[in-house]
Amino acid sequence: KRSSDLRPLERGEGLRLTGECLPRRAVRRSRPVTTGIRAQTLFNLGKRLESRCRSSRRLAAVEENVM
């Protein structure tokens, strides 16, 4: 009972803290943060596409060997 009573309070406090911290950061470093996020997403997408190409090539090679 005690732990369940404490959990929602902890969640609320965490949300409040993030809410207080985030706007300040956004105001101060709006451009660098967005560019960093964009770079990360592009990097991740590139990785994903690369892995997809490799897997498709592998499948094609396997099919050729089977045929």
C-alpha cells in the first residue's frame, strides 16, 4: 500500500521538474539542440537503410545459391 501511494507522487514530481527545466533549455539552445536531434535521426536512418540493403543482398545471394 505504501509503495503504491508514493509512486504517483514521484511521477508528478519528475514531470514537474522536467517541465521546469525544458523551456529554459529550449530558449537558450533552440538551434543547436534541433540540429543535433536532426543529425542523430539522419544517422540512425542511414544505419537502418544500410542494414536493410545488406539483408536484402544476403537474401538475394541465398536465393541464387538455392536456385
